[in-house]
Amino acid sequence: MPSDHFFQDDDAANGSGANRSGGLVAKETAGDNAAPLSISEISNLLKRTVEDRFGFVRLRGELSGVKRAASGHLYCALKDDKAVIDGVMWKGGAQRLAFRPEDGVEVIATGKLTTYPGRSKYQIVIETMEIAGEGALLALLEKLRARLAAEGLFAPERKRALPFLPRVIGVVTSPTGAVIRDILHRLADRFPTHVLVWPVLVQGEGSAQQVANAVRGFSALQAGGPVPRPDLVIVARGGGSIEDLWGFNEEAVVRAVAESTIPVISAVGHETDTTLCDYAADRRAPTPTAAAEMAVPVRADLTLQLEELALRKRRCALRPVALGRERLEARVQRLPRPEAMLAAGTQKLDDLSERLRRALRDEARRKERQLQQVAGSLSLPLLRHRVQAGARDLARAGLTPRVLSQRLDRARHGFAPWDRVLTQLNPRLPLQRGYALVKTAGGAALTTRAAAACEPALTIEFRDGELAVVVGEGPGSAPVRKPVRPAPAMPGQDDLFSR
């Protein structure tokens, strides 16, 4: 602050001088440098001094006298048990608030101190405002819950029954989170249903208004329009802290859910999380997956129930048939027994069977006598003649060893090309010309240097045997040799070691 405006000489300080004793007309004396200041000048000096000294402060206090002007600015007072300070928050900062300021809420306000010359008082221009701790946040939540409950938004009689089998389900959630995937997966497992997703922010600035607009948007859809109207709406979000879930405690979301013309399931957070949206919804689900289970039944259970009803229907239809069968069996009992009716026929059949047996025995004896009479004509010369006739027939057939050999030769020539192809495809044939076969220690063939470099040990097969080596990691490493064992003999080549 400029010091010349407050400098006073000794006479002035002591109140001496004719003009300093309270004369009628103010007069300036020689050497007086304390010119009188205007009210605006002293107000501006105070304003600059306060703003320079307190350009950034954080204050903790209880809100009082909160009100919003038509311009969008927020006016309030911060107080504790001994003092109070006025505060103002301009429209831009007030629109970015994550909660609705109310009287009695303890907050931490960040901003700068300034003065308001029009009323000769100082105030804080608030840039950001946060609730002071979770306790204050819960107190604000309870206060809002009590106010909305008093309006009847949470009354049990307002709750509506969920549709048994919704054809279309609307989901209000983030399109990129795991929540929508869990809901779609659960619906597909239980009963595949048409799902409409309204993408919204589920936390942060503007999330509450987006959720409220989405719920109202589903209610505004007309039946039979280009976009199908949902039969059920699920408002879902994953777990988080109370700050993360605060958007679902906003009054705008609660009123939108309560005013929805479509039944709503609230599935916000985990089982232990509770928001005001849960109170306003027609049904609360502990998790988004549980909301999908509430929304639709299990198709397999419905199938079993239908099969059981169909079985009961068949039983009802077949009941008269069963009664008729019982009556028929009762009448059958009165009929004569089949054995009694067939007794005469059975006896006649036994008599005829016995007569047939005797006739067959007599016929066999007669044929035996005839055979004995013919056996005399079957002599040895006659049998020899028949054998010679058969030999002549066999000779005429032309089945000689030469013919069979010719057929075998033709078959052997037919297999010769295949034998040559098999010999050429033998993987060990190049070993006879100086090539080597590189294999892993387990016997698998290697065809590239990169594959061989990844193996700790290799086996190299030559024409006369195999050599085991260890892959080195530098120029100084030497291979470790193992005993050489002969390679297996190729097809068609004799084993030299077996002689």
C-alpha cells in the first residue's frame, strides 16, 4: 500500500495546528502531504491489498443462505461457531459443481479473498467447492433422502411389478465398461432378449443429467415407432466409492426414475452400495448381473415347465383310455380261458404229430433198403474212371505253373515304379552323398538355423552314424562329443556291422 497516503508529521500525529482542531472549513497547511482520499480510492486500495495478501485460500465451513441468482451465479455464506464470511461463485464454476449446495452442508471452498466496495465488506470468490469429508457427504445424502421421502418418491405403493418376459430391455450405463458386457452375457445365458443401450457417463461432471435424460428418453419413446419402446429399464453401474456413485444420488436422477412410465431396476454399485436411485426404482438389484437375472426368467426352466404342462395334458387326455382299458380287462376276466377252448384242437394236433413221426420212420427204413440194393453197382473201376475224367477237365482249364508265373511277373513290374519312388523319398539317402541330418536331442528334424540355435543340444546324423553336440554361446565354446552310434541301414542295404 502506498505509504504517502498515511504519512503524518509529528504535529499531525499530536493533533496540533489550528486546522486540525476541528475548524469549520478544512484548510491545507504548508508541508501537509496527507491529502484526503475519496471513498472509491480507499476501497480500491483495500481491495488490492486484500487480493494481494489472500490471492489463494482454502476455507472450511458450513454453508448458509445458499441461493442461485437468475444469472446463474451462486451466493452463500461460510460460517463456523465464531465467524461468518460471504462467498460468491460465478456461473461457470457453479455449473461444474459435483453436488447441489444446501444450507447446513460442511464444505471446503477454494478461491481468493476480495472486497465488495458497494457494501464495505470482504468476501471470498469461490473457484471450487467440495464436501468436507465423507461424514459431511453422508449428512447431505441423508438430508436429501429425508426431503425426497417426505414427497413420497420412495413410497412402496408407487412400486410397479416387473414384466414377466420383456421383449425389449433398455440399459442406461457406460458403453465401454464391464457392466454392459456382464448384463448382455447374463441375458444371453438365461433368455436372449433385444437390448437397447443408452450410453451415458456414470461418474463425474454431467453424469447425473445424462442419466436423468436417458431415463426420460426411454419413457418418451412411442410404442410401434422406429425405435422399439422398452418394456423394462435397467440403470446400472459398477462398484466404487461414495464419490464415484454420487451422480446416482442427485435429485435429477431420483426424480427421473420416480417419474418413469417404464418399470426400472436400479443396479448401481455392489451389494453393499446404496444410492437414492435404488429407493426410487421399482426394484433394486445388488449387482448388474443380478439385475439381468431379475429382468428375464431362465428359458430352460420355462421349457421344463412347458414340458411338464404338456405331460399333464397328455395324462388328462389318456385318462379315459386308461379307464376304458380297465373296463376291458374286467370283461376279459369273464371270458372262458383260451386253454379250455383249445384243448380239443391241441389233442388232435398231438395225435397227428405222433402219426407223422411213425410215417417218417417207416419211410426212412424203406429208403435204406433201396440204398442197399444200389450199393452193389458202385464199384472201384467206376470211381477211378470218374477221377480220370476230372483230371482231363482240369488239364483243359490251363492252370499251369507257367501261367501263374507270368501273372506274378506282370504284378511285379507294376510295383517297380513305386519301389523306385520309395527309394528316392528315403530321407537318409542323401547321407550317402555326404549330407548330414540335424535333429534335436529328442529326434525331431531341424530345418533352420534359428530353430537349431534355440536347442541346448543337437544330434547330427552322418552316413555311418550319429554325433551328439552341444550348441555353444561364443567362439570359445567347444562341442561335447558323445559316442557315435551307427545309423540305421537304408532299405535294401545290408548292415556292415552284422557280418
